Amino acid sequence: MSIENQSKLNQLLSNVPSGVVLTSTWLVDQGYSLQLQERYKKSKWFMSLGRGALVRNDDVVDYLGGVHALQSQLGLSIHPAAKTALMLQGKSHYLELSTKKVQLFSSLSESLPSWFKKYHWGSKQELNSSSFLPPDIGMTEFKHKEFTIKISSPTRAILECLYLAPKTQPLLEVYELMEGLNNLRPMTVQKLLEKCTSVKVKRLFLYMAEKAGHEWLTYIKRDKIDLGKGKRQIVSDGIYIPKYQITVPKELEKHI
């Protein structure tokens, strides 16, 4: 290896934290040609994670290291969301989720690259593409190992849980998560509810927050939140809540 290529390699190793995936397209943009990447692999400095992705040789990389590449190298809005984001921030007691299923959200036009989908991360990755919330609000930085990624804040995460309910997310479980969110920031809640386009999500959020008796709810200006018109039957054979014009599961309304 030439002195110049050795210098480029040293620069790469010093600038990129361990535990993250490196995409081939990003490396090319940084001045590391595909031919040079092949040399690094043959020299055992890097190994292939899949078509178009590399990792340091013998490095331990988890799905968060993959998400780092999606966000910082490919410019995607894909992020840990819903229950996964709550679990990462210590807001969920459903810890089994961390090893069984990872919930990711993205904008409608985005999808996971093949290397991310095909790699065995040790957990199932579930991507939900939606536009019910803008991609750039309600996010927070999460530090993992030597790098940082963006994940949903607790407020955005509970809204994402409600977006999935009741089809793939039990409403009673979401309420139990809501009960633990007693310190949400009213300003963040207000902004997200005003930007949210799902009437179902907004009505369920306000209903659950009120049922949980959260003090921060008193600071929310409901007149600025569009709750739509007409009834919403969230589930069949449930209990109708006149204030929010929604039908919720009997076990949820009776839950104390």
C-alpha cells in the first residue's frame, strides 16, 4: 500500500467511530474509490456487511450502527421510533422488544437499503413509512457507544405508537406507556399535535393523557389543535367517549 493510501486509511480510521457501518457510496464521496475499498478489504482492514456496506474488521456493529449510516451518510430520516425509542430512553418496561423487534419510522419516499434488510442484526426490523408527522420535529439525540443518532423523543414516540394502534399496537399497552410520561414538555406536545395530520392519533393522545391525569396537559391549547369532525370508531364493540368522539376498547376505558 502506497504512503498516500496508508495516510488516507489512517485518516478514515481516526475520523470514523467504531461500531458504525460505512456505505460504499459515502466512502466514494469522501475520496475512497471502489478500488481502494477493495484493497482495504483484501488487507483485512474492513470487511463487507453486504452489498454496498463495510465495517471495520472484527468490529461489533448493531442495528444502531446501521441507523447511523442511514442518517449521517445517506441523509435518510429513518429512525428508532415508537416503543423502541421509549425503551432506549428508559421509558418502557417492555424490555423484551429490544431483542425481538425494532420499530423504525421514515418518510413515505424512503426505504431500507438491501444491506440493512439482509443483515442479521439479532432482531427483526419493522419499518413504518408515513407522513402523519413532519420528519424534522420531535426528535432527540441518542448517544450509543462512540456515536450519536436521532431517535423519537418520548412525545413523538407515543404518537407513533398511537399511529400503529390498534392494528399492530394494543391500545391498552400504549396507555400503560402513556401513564409513565408525566414530564413531557408542553411546548413539544403542542407543536407535535398541531403538526400531526392524524385525527385518530390526536384524539387518542388527548384522551389517554387526560385519563392518566398528567399535569402538563393543562398547558396545552386545544383550540389550536385540529381534531376534525365526526365520530371515529377505533375498535368495534367498544365504549364510546363523547368528549373525543371515539370508540375505545372496554378494557382501556375501565382500566384504573
